[in-house]
Amino acid sequence: MSDCIFCKIANKQMDTKLITETDDYVAFNDISPQAPIHALVIPKKHFSSLNDIEDIELMGKLVQGVKEIAEKLGVKDNYRTIINTGAEAGQAVFHMHIHIMAGRPLLWPPG
Ligand code: AMP
Ligand code: ZN
């Protein structure tokens, strides 16, 4: 989508340093980190939210990617993944993304 900030990142229209990239997804650091490690994994194909993903195989690749990115970031033994769906659940960018947070004790439930 042309007005989607995460599509712009995935399409290299933004000067965002990528942690990793495959044919299916890119990962990069959150611009407003809520933990010492706070990365985002996004599919290159635009889906507004988790509810709009029909490609389960792609979702599996993203989850595999989360594991590999956590390992690359050196936090594979302790990290949190979050997918916010809907504004009231905290979703601000309507291009589906998986947060990876780590590097400090993370309370549960998050509030
Ligand atoms: P959510 O609230 O789940 O939609 O998460 C959106 C996340 O995207 C927030 O944590 C923002 O800090 C982050 N974000 C927004 N714009 C950018 C950007 N240009 N580069 C990196 N992270 C961003
Ligand atoms: Zn998008």
C-alpha cells in the first residue's frame, strides 16, 4: 500500500537499517524501543492485521524468522513476541508486524 510506512520500509523507500531480509519478510529495530532489544518483523506483502492473513505458510516463515532473529540478536533464551490486533489492543501501524522484545525483565501480564 502506497501510504503504508511499513510497506515503504519493506520496499526500501525508507532509509531503515535491516536486521535481516528474506524474500518474504524484513526485520528492523523499532524506532521507539520499549526494551534494550526491540525489533519488528514484517511480511513484505501488506496485510493490515493478523486477521487479514490467509497465507498460513507465510505466517510459519515469519515465526521461523522470529526464532532466527532472536538468535541473531543474542536473546534466543528470553524474548517476548507480541502481535497487536486492533487499535484498542495497541495496534498503531496497520501492516501486520511481530514485535520481538528482550534484554530486561518483562512482566506478565503486560497490562
Ligand atoms: P503497534 O503499536 O503494535 O502497531 O506497533 C507499531 C510499532 O512501530 C511501534 O512500536 C512504533 O514505535 C514502531 N514504528 C513506527 N514507525 C516506525 C519506523 N519508521 N521505524 C521503526 N519502527 C517504527
Ligand atoms: Zn503495508
